[in-house]
Amino acid sequence: MTIDVRPLTSLTDVMIICSGTSTRHVKALADNVVSTAKAHQVSYIKMEGQQAGEWILVDLGDLVIHVMLPATRSFYSIEDLWEPIKVSREQRG
């Protein structure tokens, strides 16, 4: 899932939220994102959560990627966290 958060926050422009089937898969997906970013000479790359592998956040500045196990993604439901903010701002705007 891709969420354009530009109207909601100044932290980043876009969030991508995806799932891996196991901790090994989550780690491999996140590592692939980092490798691809480096190959494209992205200057800002930060990664958190590699140790546990249930939820790895890859921060590329304007793009933040959340790679999660399905159970972790369901528990935290990041998509739903952003929806009330979006609806509230649309109602005021």
C-alpha cells in the first residue's frame, strides 16, 4: 500500500507499507530496498528494526518503507492511523 502523506505531515512525502511472509523475507525485502537505493545513489538511507525482523523501517527521506510480518501489520494497522488525520483535514479544508 502506498500513502501520500504530504498534506498530513512534513516528516516524509510517501509511505509504502508491505508485508513479508517470514522474518527472513522481511529482512530480505528491506535489504533489497537499501541495495536498490544505494545503486540509485540515494544520499539518505536509515534502517531500523533489522534485529527482530518483524517490522523494518527503511527511511529514504522523502520515502519511508515499512516492511512487516502480516501479524505485526495487522496489530499496528498503520494505514488506519493515517486515515483519521486525512479525513479530519479534508473536513476542515
